[in-house]
Amino acid sequence: MSNPFDPVTKLLNHDENREDAVRNLGQAMIQLEAVVSSYKNAYKAAIATGWTTRDLNVAGFFDVAKLPKVKKIDAPPSSALFKDEQ
């Protein structure tokens, strides 16, 4: 068992936390892209049925022009996101 005050252990734990954080961020980005895409499609459908952009925005819906610009990304296989270190 390693000493909790060992600087190597401390750095490795820090690295593990950083890796977890960036993996979580990547997963959130994939989810964000899907949600933004879905919202844009629903917004366009509402416009196609006769609602105006002004009506929707006044009602409180987000203007699609103000949404984050996300390009379509391919989600890596879940095994790549959560691979076990050997």
C-alpha cells in the first residue's frame, strides 16, 4: 500500500482526476450536440406550421441563432471512453 503523502501517488491521483474530468466533458459535448440538433429540428418544425420566430422568442423559446454552434461529431464507442488502464 502506498503512502498517501507520496508525491508520485499524489500526482497520479491528480492525473486520474484530470482524465475523468476530460472524459466527462467529452461525453457532455456529445450529449449537447444531440440536444441542440433536436431543438433546432423542433424549432424548424414549429416555424413550418406557421409560428413566427418572433412569436416563439417572445414566448420564451431560445432563438436557434443564439444556440451553441456545434458540428456533428461521431461518438466514440463507449469502450473508448471508459477503457480500463492496464
